[in-house]
Amino acid sequence: MNLTQYFVAMSIDGYIAEPAEQLDWLSQFSNLEGKRRRYERFFDQVGAIAMGARSYEFIYRHNAPWFYGDRPT
């Protein structure tokens, strides 16, 4: 059975990016203990990724590393 999981970093007021389309607020959480291990366990179960066009364009515009490997996106 395939499952759909929703995984997003979102501020308490429901936004993913700041008004200027920045994600600086998110960096404060990048060194939380155990975060990487939990994310890797979660991601090992992911078969395909659906993301919005603006998220993809943000990654592309900022030359951000592509973390999703060869998974269909």
C-alpha cells in the first residue's frame, strides 16, 4: 500500500517563506540534535516527491544543492 505524507517546514502563521521569498528563518533549526537522523529515516521511505513550482524555482534560482537524489520529483 502506498502512503501519502505531507512534510513541510512552515511558520506558526502558516507561511513557508518570508514575504521576500527568503527561508532565513528556517536555518535556526538546522542544527537541532537528532534532526538529520530523523529526516534520513523519513526520507528513506519516500518514493516520489511533489513540490510546488515556486519551491522548485527557489532551489534552482539559489543554486541550492539537490537533496532528493534520483527520486522522481
